[in-house]
Amino acid sequence: MIKPSKVVFISDELENNFNSLPEDDFVKKSMIRAIKDLKQNAFSGIHVPKRLIPNEYVRKWGIKNLWKYDMPRGWRLLYTITSDNEVDLISAILEWFDHKEYERKFKY
């Protein structure tokens, strides 16, 4: 299923962290690619089963679904899909981190 979406950051702080990365930074370039892909298709990531969603995400943001977008070199971008009405989808970026931090977050 291909569904375009608007891409936002879950918080101003997270967006500021992204914007403060140097333009030639590998992670920033990877995230720009991820954002482009999510704009074209909100479902381009991998759906994380509900039982694996960290409680912290539910408490902090009240999310009901979680998606993982694999970036190069083992980096991960986590996002949730929501809508501002019944038609337009929004992909809200929650976090990004390297594989080691990802494993720690999900207790692998």
C-alpha cells in the first residue's frame, strides 16, 4: 500500500537537533532520504508490533503504532503514523539512533 504523507518531527527540540546537524553529516543525509521516502509512502518503514512499542513512547506521546525505517550503517529512524483528518497521513519522527542504541531501547 503506497500512501503519501506529510512528515513532521514529534517536537521542536527534535527538529532543532536535526537542523543543527552539519549538512555533510552522514546521518543528516540519511534522514533527508528517509523523509523523502516517507513523504512518498508513509508505510515505507517496517511496522513494529504493538507489544514491542516502548512504554516510554506511549506515556510521552500517546502513540498507538510504531514504524522503523532502516538507514545505512545500522542507523534507525522511528516514527508513528497519524492523521489530521480521515484522508491526510502524517509521519511523525520520534527518534533516530545507531544500531547499538536501537538494541538497547528495544532490549534485544
